[in-house]
Amino acid sequence: GPPDLEVVNRTVTVSSARHGKGTLDFFPVWGSATVVVTGEYPISEPSFVVRLAAPDPLERAARALLEELESAGIEIAGDVRVVPSPPPTGDRVLAAVDSAPLADLLEVVLTDSHNWYAEMLLRQLASEVAGEGRLDTGLEVASAFLAETVGIEAASFELDDGSGLSPSNLLTPRAVVELLRFALAQPWGQVMVDALASGPKGTLASWGPTPSIAAKTGTLRHTQTLAGVLLPSDAAAGVEPIVFAVFLNHRTEKRPALKRDIVRRLWEWSRVPIAEAPVAASGSNGS
């Protein structure tokens, strides 16, 4: 770590009978350049790197700038001080960083299943709509949108996070189908479809051959899901895609078997004349 960072080591080395990374905890002491390390660590385990939030980040950033200026030959009188900033007298942009387009961010979430992006987008949504970038506010905004704008029955979903990792998330496959059908009817519907995984791409790479689909996978312990659209072939241009959602919950089979079960259903649906095919929703209420 940085030379000015003090590490207080209160760890205990234990025998090689205890595997893994032990029970180490790292506590930055705010208001100082000190980190306290506690817990146990097996003597047989290799070293590893831990990233921590820096204590006194403002002062450390200022000192880093001071060192860079001095190394460039600029003489600085005085020392670093952190003082409260005066009230702003008017809008003055010092620097700005533009986000990537939302379509690019959606592809990271929907094709690669990047959970952190999903969580941050929920908080950004809360900030834009409600002026408060909090998780609970984002859940309220998203739930209100699903119930009031999309028209999904409120009893058919319960949201607990932005990524779907929480076991407290509950929703029915039909709720997902209703949301997808709503999205397809919007001007931005094709942008969403393009951001979904398709073919051997993203999280679909391990699923083997599938019909022409654009879909989002969902994977938890004993749970495998897939939702999206079954796209018509080029020969059937102009016909509507089939919207589907399959949830396999509380299943003890190996993951490849669950994926094969879902893919088999997709192939069956792809052979049904699209004009006669109902909206496909399969599964039970689950995460």
C-alpha cells in the first residue's frame, strides 16, 4: 500500500487444516491513515490483494496533486489543508464526464448479465425520477411503472434489488411476458431487443444451438430462467415474434439439464405456426 498508510495487524496465523481465505476483516479508521486487520489466516494459503476505500480521501488526493506539481518543478508554498468549500455563487462547470449511451449500457446488462450495472441503473433511475438515488426509491419507481404504466397486476411481482440476485425477488413468468410485450410496442423496443443476448453470445454462449431468439438468462441456485422473444425467420418477415418466459424453480438437476429443457421448449414453439401460437409463459412464481 501507500508508504503513509499505517497497518495495524491483529491477525492470527492458523494451521493449514483451515482452507480458503480465512476470516480476515479490514477496517479503515476514518480521520486517520490507518487500517486495522483482524481475524485468522491459514499458513498454507497464498497471498492475495484487497482493495479498500482510502482513509481521508480528500487530503490524500490533495497530497498526491502536491507531489505531482513538485515533481514537475513547480514550487508550492505552504502545506495541504482541507477546508469547507464556500457556498457556490453560481453554476460553474469545472469538469464533466458523459456516460456511455443507455443502449450500450443495456447490452452490458442484458447480454453479459452485469449485475453491478443493473444495480447502478436502478439508482440512476431513482435519481432522475424521484431526485433521490437510493435503492428503496428505485424499487418504488420501478414497481409503480410496472403496475401503473405497463399494467401488470401488483400481486404478481415483488422487487428487492436491481439485478435479480436477491432471493426475495418474486415475479411470475406472465408478468415478464407482459413487460416484454409492452416494451416491444414502444419506439425503443428494438433497442432493447438488440441489447438482449442472441445466438452463441453473452450468457447464451453455453446454451448450445437455439432457435433465433433474443433473450435474457437468469441463474440462481436450483433455478434457471430464460425470457425474451422468439424471432421469426427471414422467410416469415412481417409476422410478430413469440414472447416467452420460462422459469424452472427448485430444481435439483444439473445446470446443463435445465438449459436443455428450456431449449427443447423453444424448438417446439418455433415449429408452431406463429399466427396460431399463444403467448408462451411457463413456470411458477419465483425468483
